[in-house]
Amino acid sequence: MKRKFALLILVAAVIASAAGCAGIRDAMAKIKGDLIGQRFVISVYDDYADKTLEITGSKITVGLLENSANFSVENTGFESEVIEITVNGDQMFQVGNTVIFAEEGLDMVKDYAVPAEVGGGQGGGFVPFDRFVNDIKNQIGKDKTIIISSQMGIPIGVYQGKEVFVTVPDDLPKMTRLNIDGKSLYIHRANYIIMDSDLLN
């Protein structure tokens, strides 16, 4: 019995160290954000990729402003897509704009020229296996480049990280959440490309 218990702990430790690098850090960051908030810089952009507003705060949380259609399956009304943002206890509603929530310390890559053409190396093989391997690597965290554009396709900026974990929150419409080297990034209502950085080499 003790041997089985020790084996379970060993397996859990291996999974945590391998699969958990990015995934567990992301889960911990989300729990921390839900409980006490996180320090973010919120940047709002128009369709032409011009920044129209920037907000910073030490305790920022993001959620959906729900109406009855969001939580009642019998309701035939229009589900809310309004994002409710709390900044140091004050409330802000937003809908329609491109918004980037970057945790303090996570900065865009400066003077980055996005190439018009990219190509991978000579890797790859059996496609289903490649997808499986990529999925495992995504859970661990991969070296990725994130290219963000406005809803009209005009470039806004680029982020890069050695360990990047990507999720799409069920409770936040039109939003993607990334954990980049332990820092949180939310992208709301934007065009973006997330690719392995190897493709740019």
C-alpha cells in the first residue's frame, strides 16, 4: 500500500513538473486573480490600431456582465457580451473595442517587423501524431510568438515567450487568455496569430 502511494506521489510530481510548467502556473495565476486581482495595464484600441485609452490598476478583475439570457437555457433573448472590468474597486463596462489586458511586467516586443512569409523546418511526420505532440507541448508551454491586429487587420503589436499556454475562457466571450512566462495576457475582440516561434526562424 505504501509503495503504491509513493508511486502515485512520484507520478504526480513528474506530471506536475512536466505538464505543469505553463498549465499549473496559469491555473495558479487565475486563482490569484479571482481572489485578489492582478496588476494589469489595460489598452483599448480602435479599428485602426490607434490606442484610445490606457488604464492601470493594482487590483483588476474581468468578468461577464450577465443578463438572464446568459444563465437561463429557456430564455430566448440576446446573451450579454458586455465585459465588466473592476479597477481598484471601481467599475467599468466595455463592449465592441479591441482590448489587451497585459499583466505588469509583460511588454510588447519593440521594433518587431512581422515577416510577410514564414516557413517551418524539416520536422513533422504523421499528422495526427504531430497534433498529439503539439497538444502535449502546449500543456507544458511552448516558445510562441503572438501577433495582434485590430479587427480591421491593422497590426497592433507582438508578444513573445519561451513558455506560452493558451486557453479560451468559457465565461468570457470573444476573449483569449495566455500565460506568457508566468504573466497573464487577455486579448479581447482582436485578430491575432499565435504560432511556434520556430516558424519565424
